[in-house]
Amino acid sequence: MSFRLALVTAALCASPLFVDAADPLYDIELSVATRGFDKEFCWVHARAGAIPPNTKANASDTQLVVMTLQKLQLSGSDVFYALNEMRTSDLGKTWTAPEAHDSFARVPFSWNGKDDLEITVCDFWPKWHAKTGKLLGTGHTVVYENNAVMKTRPRGSAYAVYEPESHSWSPWKTIAMPDDPKFVNCGSGCVQRVDLENGEVLLPVYFKALDAPHYAVTVLRCQFDGEELRYVDHGSELSVPIKRGLYEPSLAQSGDRFFLTMRNDDHGYVSVSEDGQTFSEPKRWTFDDGEDLGNYNTQQHWVTHQDALFLVYTRRGADNDHVFRHRAPLFIARVDPEKLHVIRDSEQVLVPEYGARLGNFGVTEVSDEETWVTVTEWMQAPAPNHHDPTPLIERGADNRVWVAKLKWRAGLRSRPR
């Protein structure tokens, strides 16, 4: 068997570690899908989608989980290369080795009189679309000039559809948006979407005109026919006049309401909606005692289970001043859906800190019994020596691709979605 399709061995991936959970709803099982790196590039953006068993896309009796990830060049800032994938057909006991997809390789790009640019897709997130029986992945485009992210650039909300028989992705496309200057820079990178029972896709995006100072967030209502993802309309436009505004939003449905969490340079923000389109004014994330959550300049994502709502996040104040933007460890805690704050006593370390940041991660509803959080150890140190991974290695980081499994306890299964 070739290296590209070889299963990751037990010697490479540590045996599962079972963690005592503070919350009675779940147990935590930690494992590693792959680890190790060459000190020039590292794996980032590990996010997965689960294809249900006994479907046209997966005839087996076990979920097929497809995890996408990308290589990052340590000597640059957000210098990404083609999307790779790893797969597991035994619920994470074994994984295929990372395999690059040519359909996501950088390609030549021209814009605003410049013909020497390159474009690709990053910040990708696969998720099963039940109505069409397709694994639909979303992300956004990134433009490079001389192998650096172009400072002023267009951005599009990109998507692709997985072909399970060939283990390939369709050529990526971007959602056609209204002809408005504010949507020239509009992307769905790192966002968590909600698919409605009628097949409509609620996709959070962030956007701004090229000369605007602040990003704003909205939720697109889209139709998806198994091939094309089409804009229908969008909802409230939310922002704050603080540094870069609001961006990297993620959406969840819990009960009959929709919850939106958003990144800002100084604080994380939350908003709520009855219909997934019209949202309340953004509110800073706090603990239930009123103290600021301590999350800043990094994303947060949701876990839902029955009527319980959880936030996964990073924050200050965890003996982690040595970590870039305090982006490790990765925490999970319950959210009060009425008061929109995090319940401090429910907070739990989900993925441990070994010096490397863990701020870019994904959440996957694998089954009624398991929800996974996948994340890589991002091997760039804090400035000014971000390209030197030595301090992280000394603290134990090894570019692990962590799989944290939330195993819902018997009798507390998730409702079908």
C-alpha cells in the first residue's frame, strides 16, 4: 500500500486518553490522528464532516469521517497550500495519511491590473447536507502576491462537494453575491453553518467594502441542489466599531432558536435569533458572574446536544501567557441560552496545551452518540520569532492533529437533525 493511502500506525498515534469530564452529559476521549512535522510547514485547520452509514454515499455500517486540513508555511503569515484530507471508517481508531487534492492547488489569478497573483481556498469546513445526501464543504478564497497574503484583496465564499467513490472534491466555486461593493470582500472561512430540514443552508459570512474600517457579520440563506450553492437573501448586518469589527461567525440551532458567536480583536460576541436571519444586538461573552470570558481575537464554535448548548473557546487566565493570543488550551462549557453567558462551573479543558495555539478548530456531529472537536497544534511561536518552533517543541508540541470525542452518556442521545 502506498504511503499516501497507508493507515496511520499505533506507533504514530497515541492510544486514546479518557478524561474525567466535569459535565454529567458526556465523557471525553482524546486521540491523535497524526503528529510530527518538518519544522518548515505544519498542519492547520483540521475540520471534519461525517457521512452517515447505509446511505448512497456510504454503504457501510459505520460513519465515514472525512477530515480536511492544510499545510502552513512557518516563515510566513497565513501562507497556505492545497487542501488535504484524512479519512476514518472505524470511528477514529485508524486514519488514512494526509492526501493532497489538486483541485485545491493554487492557480494564477488576475485582479485590479495585477496578473501575477495566485488564489486558493482556505479555512474549509465539510458538513453533511442531509437533504441532498452530499458532503458540502465551505470556506473562502485567499489571494497571494509574491507568496504573501495580498493586503487589499477580494474574497469569495467558496464551496465544493465531496465524491466518496473517488475520494475527491469537485472543483471549487464561489457563491454569486449581490452586486454591492460591501460584498467584494465577503467570505465564509472557519464558519459553522446550519442546514434546515427543507434543505436550505444558513451560512454565516463576514464582509466589508475594500475601504471600510470594520467587518460586519450576516447569515446568508442559500439553496443547495447537490451541486450549486445559491444565495437567496441575507439577514441582519452586525458589527461593532472596535478595531476590525466582527468576523469569523459561527451559527448553531438549539431548540427553536439560533445562536451566533463572533470573533473580535478585543472580545468574543454572541447574538440570538428566532428565525436565523434577524439577530439581536451583539453582546460580549461573559461568565455567569459577569466577568469577561477572556476570549479575544480568535474564533469560538458551538456544540449542541438535546436542549443543552455548549461553547468551545480559548481564553486568557489559564496560566497560558506564553501561548500566542492565549489560544490554548481549548475549553468547553455550557451556555445559558436565555442570559447568553458561559456557566463557569461547567468549564472543562477539552484539548490540553503544549505551547502551541489551538484556536482554529472544527466541530463534527458524528452520530447521536458522539460529537468530535478536531484541532491541530499550530507550530508558529509568538512574535518576533514566529517561524522558530523550538519553544513549542520544548513545551511538548508536535503538530498533533487532536480528535476530542464528546461521548454522550446513555439515555442522553442527541435528537436527529
